[in-house]
Amino acid sequence: MKDDKMGNKAQLRYSGRLLRHWYWCVLLCLLLLFLTAGTLYVDTLAGCIVGGFSLVLYLTILILDFYYRPRVLLELIDFSQRFGGVEKDLLNGMLIPFGLALPDGRFAWLNELLCQMTERGSDCHKNISSVFPELTAAAFPQNEEKTSEEIDYGDRKYKVVMKRVPLKEMLAGVDIAEPEGETCDIIVLYFLDITELTVLKQENFEQKPAVGLLYIDNYDEAMDSVEDVRRSMLGALVERRITKYIISAGGLIKNLEKDKYLLVMNRVSLDSLMEDRFSLLEDVKTVNLGNSMSMTISIGIGTDNGNYTENYDAAHVAIEMALARGGDQAVVKDQDKISFYGGKTQRSESNARVRARVKAQALRELIGTRERVVVMGHKNTDNDSLGACVGVCSAAMRSGKPVHIVLGEITSSIRPWINTLKDNLEYADDVFINHEQALQLTNENTVVVVVDTNRPSMVECEELLYLTKTIVVLDHHRQSTDKIENASLSYIDSAVSSACEMITEILQYYEDGVRLKPYEADCIYAGIIIDTNNFMAKTGMRTFEAAAYLRRNGADVTRVRKVFRNDMATYKARAEAVRHAELYMDSYAISVCPAQGLDSPTVVGAQAANELLNIIGVKASFVLTEYNDKIYVSARAIDEVNVQIIMERMGGGGHINIAGAQLAGVDTDQARVMLKEVLTQMTKEGAI
């Protein structure tokens, strides 16, 4: 039998590297031939003897090659067959599930473990999605780079590593088979069981540390509003509710001061608080022992930032942001994002003027040590932004410093004030400049003052922020994650009604009070009028005190009212927006303001949003205005809804009852759908 097999294989011959292995015989024969020729030349007898030995050697090599070649090739073939069988057994018995699939998604072959896992045979040709619904042919790699997918199968979790192997190269030297098309590939799949790894990762994530700070926003004011005999009881009851809430979630709480607490917990406890949306914020406000002012708290938590020290630093940043946004809210800062909870109520107003006086003195010192002042507000400058710029400009002029106001497009809402200011000598020259002029004038010895916004993407000329090291931010909007960094002076107070009110307070403490010109007082007064909707929205004692100061400086209500009169086209557009308003969820008025033929359509949209609040049952109004290839959303509310957190979901911001957003790349219909989705989602979450 073996001889027959040998006879069948006798026609084989060496090739490739095995053939090159026999080249030594040919080389040896050639050397002996040269040796024989040399010996004959020297001595005939010696040459004959060497030649005889060479001949015997040649014959021996030929006989051995003839006799052993078939047997060597046969043994090589047997070894190759045995080795191929070993490879197949090793592949089939691989300790991880392994399979091959065709590009159309059908299985080609499964090893033993994959057969056991799927309870199918190795010759299964079903589509892979029928066995693993999460895997489809679309998930296969399109090139030779590895890809992976995580799937659930049974009670186990697997990471499927896939690699595309081209068969064209594998079959290049094989004569019995060849690929039909240009791309004939096979998909190799490895199923790695990561169940235990996933559980360990989840346990590790759940035990990550979280450090927090809890402040009572208005501790002293609330205590002053209750009888003396009940103060200790009120403080003890609030502390008990705070302590019980944190401990019930599995956290640790430590009292640092009468109104400050340190929180330590793991990620599981933090997730339970986030899922509960920090109901403690509302629970604390229900404590009432005769106090006319409810206590509110702010919480800042840092997690996933590294060790305890880094999380504590993140908690400090979070609590500062919560306080800057008006308090009564929780801010969670992890490595990737910042989350906000609460913030549904208006920040309690304080009549303390200490902050305004300190900020006024700091502003005076900064202006006095620099050679030039450049003031700018936000893009699409409105009356509040312009009035605040004029207030800072007046203070800088009193300090004897050159000052400039950066403006972009001058809309109809501010054009009358610009013309009035330019008619006076102090503003006639080069006070109002454009972006190009501002970039040429600004250097490291310039104070750049930003008013009515704290977001770098919203300022009139963002490039100015990177040309100087002295930046002042004066704003009344709630602080967001996108804020101006490295400001030398930052005064953000969301309790004030407008930037003009804030600037008015500062002017009263700037060099023993700044005496404004009547036209300057009119411009600042107009900003307060606009942002408070004629003193009907977000108006407090400080607002009226600021208005009284402006009146003492010559502000005239009649002059301001005449400037605010609208033309017929504007009035009709506003009425049209009100007429076509839609009441969504029986609480939210949504409308679109026509922009054709209007010089300042965004201002008209804001006016229409204010008008819609006069309708019974409307908790908040939203007016969409298309202008300069963007959709401007004007959001207004009275007291039941916080429109600021709604606009934050849409990339905007503002106040609790006055906010807005700008949407690019969408039309009014798409913007309306986006707004409705946000309102629906936030209502389900209980965020509004």
C-alpha cells in the first residue's frame, strides 16, 4: 500500500526553498571539478586519483537522490497533512468561541465552543443576525482593520472582535480554487466573554468617590424673618432634613459652618440623588415655622475627576457656578460635563450694597492702571447692552481714559440712542468703533469690559478677549458652562433685573458717584425699561433705587417713551405673531414672528413674547424669528416656569423669566418641533 502511494507520488519534484536546499550538492561538484582539473595540471597520476574519487562522489549523490527523493517528499506530505490536522484541531478546540462568516452575513464555520454556545452545528449557514440580533452584515468591518461590538447573549455579555480577511491573497498560489470577483473576503469573528469584566467595571464605577458642598443660600435672611424663640428650631429642622436626605442615599455629611456642609458619597449614592433630581431643593423650602422667607440651598458635587482632592476642587467650581446662577440648584461636575438640577425659583433679592461698592472700587483701579478702555456687549446689541456700555464709558471718561464702544450691526432699536449720543461732543469723535478698529486699538495695556453676557461665543468681538490680559465681566445672566475664563474682575449677579441696573449701582460708588449727562441717563434708563418690561418683570427694590438715581441724573420718562414708539409695520408684525400663537400642552404659547420688512425683527419677537404672557393660562411664551440665517427664540415667563433652563437645553440661556437661544441650520418648522420635544422631555423629567 505504501509502495503504491510512493509510486503515485514519485512524479513529484522539489521546488521553492526545498529545491534551494540541494544547491550545495551542485556547488560541491563544481568545486571538485575545478580541483580535479588543477591536480591533473600539476600531476597526471594524482589528478586521475582525485577524478576517480569525484566520480564516485557524483554517482553516490545521484543514487541517494534517486532513492531518497520520493521517500523524503512522501514524509513531507505526511507531515503537512498531520500538521494541517493539528492546526484544524487547535482552531476547532480554541478556548474562545470563534467563527467565520461570509460578507452577506451568513455563517461559514463555527468552532466547538461557538457551536456549544449557539447550540448549532459547525456547518451552520444561517444569517448571523438570526442568532445574534445585535450583529448584522452592516456591522462587519469594511477594511482589514479590526472592529468590535458588544452584545448580550443569554445571561452573558460578549465583545465580538471582527476582522475582514481577503481570500484573493490566500488563494493566489492555489490552482484548484480562485476567487470569482475582485473582492472575495471572509469575516473572522472572536467572541470574548466580558461578563465578569463588565460587572467589575460597573462595581468600580459605582464605588468612585464623589465630594460635594452644600450651602444654605439665605440663612441669615431666613433667620431674621422668624421670631427669636423659633430660630434654633428652624435651623435644627432644616439641618435634620438635609442630614436625613443625604444619609438615606448612603452618603456622609459633615457640618462645616452654620450654613455650609461637606458631602462625601460614592457614585451609586450620587446617581440616586440625580435620579431623584435632588428633591431636597424643594423639600427644604417647605420648612416653615413662621418664617416669611423660605430657606433655599445650593449643592455643588465633583465626581469622576480623580482622587478626593481633585473632586473637592471640582465641587468648589460647581458650588460657585450654582451660586453665580442664582442658587437654589444643584450642579454636578464630572470629567466630561456639567449637569444642572433645580433652579426653578427666583433668587432672593438682597439690598446689601457691599458687593457693588467692592466691584466699583476694583473697576476704578483696573481702569486707572491701563491706558485705554474698550467696552462691548453681546452680538445684536440691544438697549440693555448699549446702556451698560454707556455707563462704563461714562465712568472711564471721568477717570480721564480713552474709551471706545465696539458695535457690529446697528439695528433700529439702538439707532436713535446712537444718534443722540453722537450729537454730543464727548461721543462725537471715535467712541463708537467697529471690529477692525477695535482689533487695532487693543493690546496688553487695554482693559476690555464685557457687559450683558458672560459667554465668549456671544460677545460682540471675541478676538479682543485674547489680545489683553485685563478683562472685566459685568453681567446679570446666569452663568453657564461656556464662560469667559481668566477675567481680572467678574461681577455676575442674576438677582438684578438688567445690566443697566448693575452698572447704575456701580456708578454710585465709582469715585464718590458719577454725575451722568441726561442723554446718558436716558440710555441707561431705557435698558432697564426693556429688560423689566416697563417694571413688570423681575423688578425689585434695587431696580427702583437704580431708576431713582437715573431720574436724579436727568433721565426723562417721556423722552424714553417717545424713542420706544414703533412704526406701523412693526406693530402689525407683533400683532400677527400674537394672532397665530399656538397653545402647546395647555400652558406654553408658541408663535413665529414675521421678519419681512422689519429692521429689528428679533426685538419685535421679544415684544410679542411679552404680549403673549397677558393671555390667561399661559405659563411661558416662545416666539421664533428668522433673521440672518438663524432662528432666534425669545422666551418669556412670569413666575411658574423657568425659561432659562429650557433655553439652556437648546444652547441658549438667560434669566429665570427672560431667556433666549439662537439656532443655526434649521428653519422655523424644525425649530418649533425641537422646542416642543424639549418641553415634552423636561416635563416628563420633572425639570419644569
